[in-house]
Amino acid sequence: QVQLVESGGGLVQPGGSLNLSCVASGIPFDIYAMGWYRRQAPDKQRELVGTHTNALGANYADSVKGRFTISRDNAKNTVYLQMNSLKSEDSAVYYCGAWGATVNYWGQGTQVTVSS
């Protein structure tokens, strides 16, 4: 059974930082591309925040480039999203994703709220 479990969300002030984690089980983690989506409101399209592969490293949406960093620890089956200089528009439910050759998986999401 595949599981992706996110943690680390919460309330943070504008300009602050948060570090999200996602622990994966049931997949050969080191061969999957891992990354993060977010949905800012239930009626909005989800936005790809970024992805990371062992071969090519990370790439990011323009909206987060320079502020967010995706990293992974293959020994722990964990992918991280370090978010710095947070803005109110970064408020969203953040979902961890795993992209394989033929199948993708998603976590349940963790809420991030940026507000003073």
C-alpha cells in the first residue's frame, strides 16, 4: 500500500519560514520524481510548486523560485519543502506527489496559512 504523509504545515507570519516533510512508503522512492503541489482555494486549479529527481535535481514554479527549496533524503524516503520569505499568497493546502513511469501518487495535504 502506497502512502505519502505530509507534515509541518501551520500558521506563520509574512516573511517567516516553514519546512514541510513528506514520508513515502510502498514505492521505490529513489527512482520516483518527488515534489509538491498546492491548492490555494477549493475552486482554484492546483499549482505545481516544484519537483525533484535524483538525476536532475530540483525545478520550481516562477512564483516560488528563490524562496522555496525542495530536497530529499533517499535513506529516509522523505522529501522536504523549505519555504522562506513566505507571503500571504503562499497560503494553500500543500500536497506531496510522487511521479513514476506509469503511475502517480498524492498525499492528503497539509495546510499552510501565512497571516499576521
